[in-house]
Amino acid sequence: MSLNEYINLSLKNSNDARVLVENETNTQLDYTLEENRYNSNYSPISSFNTDSNGNSFTLGLQGTKRNIYGGTTYGSLEGSRGDYQGAYDIQYSSVLSVGYKQSLFRKFGELYNTVSLFNAKERIKLLKILDRDQKANIILKAVGYYYDTVLNNAKIKIQEKALGRVQSNYDAAKAKQQSGLVSKIDVYRAKLSYLDQSRNLNDSIKRYKDSLDNLYFYLNQDVDVNASVDETLSMQQIENKLINKDDSEVLAGNIEWNNILLDDKLLKRELYKADKDFLPDIELDLNYKRRSLDTEIGNALDLNEDDWSVGVNSNYGFNTTEQSVNKQRLALRQVKLKRDKYSLKRLIFKDINSLKNDYQNILENLEIYKLKKNEAENSLKVSKIRYERGLSSNLDILDAESALSSSQIDYVSEVLRHNFALLKFAKAMNSLDIEYINKVIK
């Protein structure tokens, strides 16, 4: 399984990918609920009453529709039948009513009434940025699991070769000791080196199995015993320059920055509401009705009587302590938000510079580890020649063997660190996605 294949599977099957889909769905549902507040709402009218004076029942339909300016259009159509003691005939009635209620002063206007709807709409707009950010996190996590497995697999390969060389040294030391060319101490040292290398190999095999288990656990799958990773990645250094973007472009694609900008917009609306809450809460109610009442059901449907009304209702008090406290709290939030915006902006670019410095440091270290690996290979060759000529003990060979294995592992580890650092920087610049991965990792 290649790294690109593993990343694609992670973007589909991991718990993080499923949580991402669930969060996006919830955001869509929140918007649907807020939007529904301004849709027409219909409900039936039905009632039955009986008492000592008789009984009656009513059937009908009523509906309302709110608007974003604080008004509500309402209407109803209902019919009733009453059978009362003392009346000669059954009475029928019908009523058609339409009306409009409008909040004045305090609750009038779009800004006051649509804070929740505005928030839901803006969250929908942020979904694209959020989706890219969360998928970049999944990609980084997937690469981390994959690289850990590649590194442990590379350690096994390196230590298997080292064990073969140490075995040869051990066999050579025993042969020379039997011929009287070296002392038993050389044999003991070679045997201890062989045992140490065997233990190191067993430890690496265990770590590889653990990393393979983590690899598949992230995919919510059982480990494939026949699975393998791309071994070439252990020596494949990504050749790609660091991404360069304007500060404004970096901020525009940063989800945390966009969230704090949205908080700022919402807070301004809440401050606007807090100012209007000091105004009187007045509601104007206009209503028009047509009705009819008769002992004949047919006549009761004529709706031949007109009725209208104009009403003004108030619902406010003179104690404004609650409004004052609310406004002061919002003012404190505004001060904190301003401080948070400043800190977040600094933190975003501080992290980018830190990642850039880390990458440059790893790039320099990579050359050093490459030289150390080459030097360790040459040192082992020289040590073997000197030992064969009787110019030194096998201690130099054993030290050179250990240094070579360590330098080879260090070099592979640094190659993978280099690649991962490049991907982390791409993520900080809002450029890490599957297209970028396909471009830099062949």
C-alpha cells in the first residue's frame, strides 16, 4: 500500500473523516433550522367543549409567517357548531381573519432579528475552509503513521544487514582464535556484539508490528498480515521549495482567523441589539375579520359581517439594569476579542516562521547525517582491512559496525523528518491537500 493510497483511505475511513462529515452535516442542519423560522407555518384548529349550557366544537386552519424585520403575518379560517340549552336551533358560525403584527422601536429591523440566521449563514460559508483545514490534519496524521511504519521497517532492513555482518565477524573471530591468531577476548566481544544486534533487531520488529497496528487502527481496519509499505520512501527526499504567500492570503485561508473574524461580526450585531434593548418594546397589531352567524349552515358560510381592529401593545419596564449589565459584558468581550485577534495573528506567523526555521535546520542536518553515513561506511572498510592485517583488534570493527547502523538509521529518520516538516509547512500555508501530496510524492 503506497502512501498516497493510505492517505486516500484515511480521508474516507478514519474516525476523523467521519467526524468531519458529521460536523458539516450539523452545520447544514443548523442553517436549515434558522432558515425555517421565516417559512410559513400552518397548524389545525380543533376544539370540543361541553358544559352545563351545552356543547360546541370548532374546526379550522391557521398560519403564520415571520419576516426578518420583526413582523408576523397571520391568518385563520374556522367554523363552529354550537348546541346550547335555551336556544331553539343549533347555531353555526364561520370566521376568516387576517392580520399583521409589527414590532416597533426595540425589535424593529433586520440586524436585530437575524443574529442567529447570520451566524448560520456565515458558518456555511466557512465550511470550505474548515473542510480543507480538517482534511489537512487528517493527511498529516496519516503521513505520520505511515512514516513511522516506514522508519521501523527500514530499521529492520538495516539491522538485518548489520546482524549478518556481525555474524561474519563472530565466525571470523572464532576461526582466528582456533588458529591462535587472536585471543578469546575477541571472540567474547564479537559474541556480545551479535547478541546486542539480535536484541536490537527483535525490538525493531516489535516496533514495526506496533506501528503497523496503529496504521490500520486509524483506518478502522484489522491489520493485514501481508501488508507492506513503500520502502523507497525511506530514502526519497521530497524535492520541493517552501511555499510563499502574502500575509493576507495566509490569513484568508486560516480557519482560526476566519472564526475570530466571524466572532467579531457577531459581537457587533449583539452590541447593536444591546443598544436597541434600551428602547420601548412596542407592537402594532392590524387585524381584519369577516364573519357570519346563523342557524342554517349554508348561511353561516356567507361571511357577510366585517370587523377590523388596530391595537398597540407594550411590554417593557423602567428598570434597565439588566440591559446595562449586558452591554457592559459585551464591551468586555469586545476588548478581549480585540486582544485575541492581535495575539492570534502574531501566533499564526510565529508558527510559520518556527516551521520554516525547523525545516532549514533539518535540511542542514540532513547533509551532516549523509556525510556521517558515508564516513561510517568508509570507517568500517578501513577497520576490516586493519583487522585482517593484524594491525588492530576486532574492537574497532565492532565500533564501526555500531556507528554504521546508527548513522544509517539516523539518515533515514532525518529524510522522513525533512519530508514531514515540508508537509507541516504546507499545512500552515493552507496548501496541504491531496493534490499537493500527489505532486510532491510520486
